[in-house]
Amino acid sequence: MMLFTLAVVAFLAWSALQFSIGFGFRDFIRPTLQSLTGRTQLSASIDAIRRAPGRWLRANLDGLEPEKLRIDIKFKNLHKIHQKREEALAQGLLVTRADDMVPAQIRHRDRTVRVKLRLKGDLTDHLEGDKWSFRIKTRGGEAVLGMRRFSIQAPHTRGFQGEPLFLETLRWLGVLAPRYFFVEVEVNGRDIGLMALEEHFDKVLLESQGRRESVILKFDESNFWEQYRLSGEHGAFDNFQLAPINAFGMGIIEKSPDLQRDLAKARSLLRGFVSGALPASDVFDEKLLGRFLAACEVWRAFHPCRWHNLRLYFNPIDQELEPIGFDGNLQTTWLEPTLLTMQEPITRAFLNDPAVAEAFIEALHELADGLGGGELLAQLRELEDANLRILHQEFPLRAPIDFTAVQHRAFELKNVTPDHLADLTRPPLSATSPYGAVVVANLIRQDAGVMLELASPLPWPVTVEEVRLTGEGVETELTPDGTLPGFPRVLPATSHGAAPDWQRVWIPVTAGLDGVGIEGSARVKGQNQSRAFTAQAYDPIATQPPLPEGTIEDALKRHPFLSRTDDPKVLKVRKGSWPVKEPIVLPTGIALRIGAGTKLRFAPQAVLVVRGPTTFEGTEREPIEFDPLRPEEPWPGLIVLNAGSPSSWTHVQVRNTRGFVLDDWVLTGATSFYRSDVTLTHCRFEQSTAEDALNIINSEFVLDDVSIVDTASDGFDGDFSRGEVRGGRFARIGGDGIDVSGSTVQVSGTRFEDIQDKAISIGEGSTLEATGLEIDRVGTAIVAKDRSEGTIRASQIGTVRFAALMAYVKKPEYGPASLTIEDVSVGSAQQLAVAQFGSRISIDGELVTEQEFDAEAAYDGGYMTKK
């Protein structure tokens, strides 16, 4: 009894600790509750929480202890890993290089093994919390747990116990698969808990499963991920036919004539298949290939079927390629009704070969039998139980997998025939089947009432029997029993994949509009039981694009000062002083020219929107001027976006702006260039109350003798851009003079004076080089933060109210910053330099001593707080 009491107390203390340190729903609870669909189900969550104490007790009292690995990494090498992690988090992607490997040691039992390791995983879920994923390679021919190359990763990244079950299914079918189990890990004495250990691709994997040493091929995915890093999508590089074919362990292959020969033959064979010159059955072991695809199909494991995740072993005996299955990623499984193997081009090409298709269908039947009470099901349950007894020591909320869904999928797939691979869909549910929802109901609030949208999501008509309003103080025209008139109403069926036929009901509401709700009941045709539903607050369907799109004719009609030119894609503003009483919105691709001596005076709601290049050619004697119509009423500003060609402004003056606003389109800049390269020469921006007087985004730029003065906040803000600032002046700035993020910028010969905050702020992975600066009467002269690098040479800094030079981390997701200062004089400053621990400032070759700096306090109520 005493032991039980102590165990309960220990569990409660453990639970309190987990939650108190802020694991929270996303990082701790949800991943342990996910079903094979990757969704967190409420009923499963409640049941898991109820059962957690018993699971934890069993796991911690039955004496089953995982292997323990103690990893020791020297500080300088750990710092390199930290920097790599910050780089990956900043760009949302881990891009590895050969020099990422650092030396370390692993202590296992009474042995210490020298290793090299690096971070691994394409996406940043492998870098969350303190459970970072590592790729590890032993040195000196040593092995750890019988392996020379392996990875460790947080259990949730591979679906906890789901991954070993998927791999066991592959092995049951005779398909190669890496070893995979859970270990306890310490890093430099810190216990990071349970990690999943996965064998990597080398001869040890092959020989442990009865294969001779040979090469393991993969498609090179460098371009695939580089394109994603640059644009957020894989684009044209999501194509196996464009990808080079490489092999694991090229250093070993280059030293072995036998492996070189195997590589040449294997690569030639695979290229033959990729080009269409050879059928799959002439290149692959069609039996094993079909079995691999069948296992993926039954487990709904789409991830291993993606071309860039395929691993192919060349068997030197039968001269064929075999798949190696891994990374089932069962927490995000395929949910569509079609065959997942027919959605990926390369697996579809595999199945286009009749021999592979026959092996695939044969394996589907074999799996259905094995999971229907046969030896495979018993084997998987035994393996899962062993894994959960370890996982429950740290993740007691993790429930056993419900094999019913896997069995159902396997039985369903027994209906597949070679002639109908491409068009397999699930057998349609009947009208008597249970449905999660029978009505889609949207409530759209408008000025004088609400619009109710109703539709059947099912391939069957649905009768809405009644609808009633809820909410205190709601007044409308109701029937005597409190329901709305016009019901019952039949909603038409919605065919699979088709758009619903929305039924809309306007409900005038005379009082209580903000608190109004709608509830109702509905019944599927063929069912007797009614189902309750609640309308969800929603937004109306947009009927126009979010950004305004005008026509040339409309622009000419609205603005008589505009005229055509010889080029049909160019409009010009006639010389003169013109009032602009409403927005100027030019069509996409139309350029705008303005000549010397032209003045545009904008009303308070008037803006200029140009989606083509702008050529504004003023002179020193006759500048182009953009002003408010009345001095006491600032105008919003202008934007040039997606211009397609560079813009050029000379002697342009923009005054008295408050920040771009057009309907619900709001920008931080008063004058903005987005994806529009620009050169500004002898231009002046003054008296702006916008967050940024000038904002250049995703563009290349040159600011040549540009002055920005008298602003309430920042002067120039450059985001994700590349360019130069030559000369010019920033004066009487309420925020930062120059503020760059994710940019590469050169500044030369520029003067900064009377700057409330920072003369130059280099942030969020930027690189800035500057020379010949003159800085005086500023809060701080130069700041580098958040993995940025700044180099300042041959410059003069006069009076500084706080620190002249600073390097620190404001956003932890980035990491430390650095400043290199050469031949820079400082007049007076409260402090010469502040280098936060981890960040670096070098002044004429001497490193500044690092110190504590609370960046959060400086920005939250401190002198860096934006006014």
C-alpha cells in the first residue's frame, strides 16, 4: 500500500512538473494523443488522461529500462550546433553541409565511443524544445548498440510507437527496414528524456538483414529543398525526373572498385527506369517493390512513397534494386479515398508495370490476412506493448493504436484489381450510415441582420427541420414557438468532390445583433433520428479580388491629369499642380511617368497604387512634389508593387504622410516598394507619421542622396532586400534611421543626426557594411541583433545618449549577432559597447567583454520602446 501511495504521489508530482514548465498542449499533450490520422480526438483524449496514472505506474514499476546514451560535446562544438539550429529556425528549414559534423563522445554502459554528429531533419519539428534530432557516425570502427551510423530524434517526429510498427510490417514482408527503438539520452549531463534511435543507411543495415554490401541509392533533393527555402514551395523541382541520383557513403565507395562498379550499374539501371527506357520489373525486384507499396497503402503512409524519400539498395547478386522503407510519418497519414500510391508520379509509374501491380495486389491480400487475426497482428501488438512500456515512462498519455482502422483499410484494399488501380475509391456510405455532421451551417453577420448559409455535405438530401435564434435581447420575426419561418427545408445532395449548393436565408435582426446565434435540427433522408447543429460565425464569399484592379479608361475618366503616351502600357501625369480627390489605382502592368515641376496634392483618403514601373524625373529647380491637399490633413501614401521592371525617381519630394490605407488594405510604410526594384536619387521624404516613412520589401534598391527627416517613427525600413545607401541624410527621426531585416545592405557617406532610437539597426539575419558614416545625437549608433552581422569602417560617432555599439538577441529564434568596428571614433556615450553573452563586438581587433543585457526590458518600456 505504501508503494502504491508513493507511486501516485510521484505521478502527481511528475504531472505538475510537466505542466509547470510549460510543455503545453502543442509540445506535450497533443503529440501523445494523436491517432493515426494525425488528429487529436476528444474522446481519445479524455480516455488517455483517465488511463495515464495506471500506464505511468506500470511503466515505472515493471523494471523495463531503456538503453541510456550519454553524449558529451565540447562547448565550442555545441555552440556551432546552436548556431546551425538558429539558422534553421530562422529560415524554417535545416540545410546541412559536410562541415556541420562536430566531434563528440557517447558513453554507453562502460564504454566511451568517439563519434561525429550534426543536427538532422528537413523541417524544424526536429529542433523543438531540447529534444533535437542528431545524425551520428562512430569513429575508429567502433559501434554503439551494434550500429555505426544512426539518428536520434524526439518520439513525436515519427509518430511515437507507430514508426516501429510500420517498419515491422515491412520486415514481415521481407522488405529492408532500419532498426528503430527508444533510448534515454543525456547531453552534457542534461537528461533530455526518451529519444527514438533509428539506424542509418550503411552496410551494417544490409548485413544485419541478410544482404551483401553494396550501394544504396537516393534521389538528390538539394534543389527540391533549396527552392522551398527561397520561395516557400518546391515548384518545378518536385520532379524525380529532374533529380540527380546519388548514393550514401560516397567516401567509402570511392575507395572500393567493387562498390564503384555497383554504383555505375545501379545508377544506370535507375536512369533507365526514370527515362522510360526500361520497365520497373527490369530494374527492381518487383515482388519486394510491390510489397513495399502495399505496406505503405495499408498504413496510409504517403511520406515514404515520395520520390525524395525513396532509398534503393542495389543487390549485387541478382542485379536488381530493392526498396528500403523508413519514415512512415504515421502522425500525418493519407486520408483521401483514392490509392495514395497512385498520387505520387514515381509510385504510379511503378504500378504501371503489370508485374509490380500483380505483386502489389498479392501483398495487399497477404496483409489483410495477416492483420485479420493472423500472425502479423499478434506480432505488432506484442511489439507495441514493449514500446509503450518504455514510452509511458515519459508519455503516459500515449494510447495504444486502434488496429481496427488499419484492418479496415486492409480489408477494403482486397477489392483492388489491376484494371482499377487508378480509380479506387472507398465504397460510398449509404443513407443509413452514421455521419459526423449532416449540415454545414454558416452565420454571417451584416448591418441589419444575419445571413444563414446551409448546405448538405453528404451525397444525400438533408431536411432542416427547424432553425431558431439564440442570444439575449435578440429580436426578429419569429413563429409563435420561437423558431424561424420557412422551415422545414430540404437541402440538395452534394456529389463527392463537387461544390455544395448553398441555401441562403436572410434573417432581419432588429436588436441584439452582436450576440445572435443560430441552432437547429436536421435529418438525413432515410434516417429517422434528427441531428442538432449550430451555425458557425463565418465571413461572406468574396466576389472581388482583395486588391483593387482598375482599368486605363477608368483611371483616365477619374483623373483628368492622366493621359496616354505612345506606349499603350504607359500613362503620364501632365505637368501642373493637381488635386487628387480619390485613389489613383492603375491596372496591372501599366507604368507611370511624371515629369519635372509636377505637383500632386492628395485628399485624406487618396492614395497612389502602381503595379508597373514608375519613372519620376524631377530636377533640382523643378522637383516632383507629393503633398496633402490641405497641410493639416496628412495623406496615406503610395505603393509600387510587382512592377516587373525597375523604377527610377529623381528629385521627388514626399511630404506629410500618415501610412498607407485603402479600405482594409493597410501597410506599415507611407511610401512602399514591394517586389519592385528601384533607384531613388536626390529624393526627400519628410513629416511622416507612418511606422516607416520609406519601406522597401523583397526588392533591390539604390538610395542615392536620399533625405528622410521629421518622422514619428522609422525612416527607412528594408525587409528581405538587397541594396545600397549612398550619401543622404536622416534627421529628426522618432525611431530608427535605417532598420533592415533579412537584408544585405551597403551604406556609405550617410549622415545621421537627432535620431531618437538607433541610427542603424541590423536585424533578423541581415548583413550590413558601412563606411564614412557621420552619426550625432542619437540613442544608439549601431545595433546588430538576431543573427545579423555588421561591419562599420572609417566613421565618426558624436554624442550618443546610451550605448554607441550593441550586439544582442531580441528574438531567440534567431541567435547571436556580431559587429566588427574598424577606425571608428566615438565622441561621448553613456557606454561604448554592449555585447550580450553569445554575441560579439570587435573594435579594431579587440573583442568587447560580453555581459548580461535584457533586450526585452529595453524594448518593453525602455528607451528602445517605439513611440
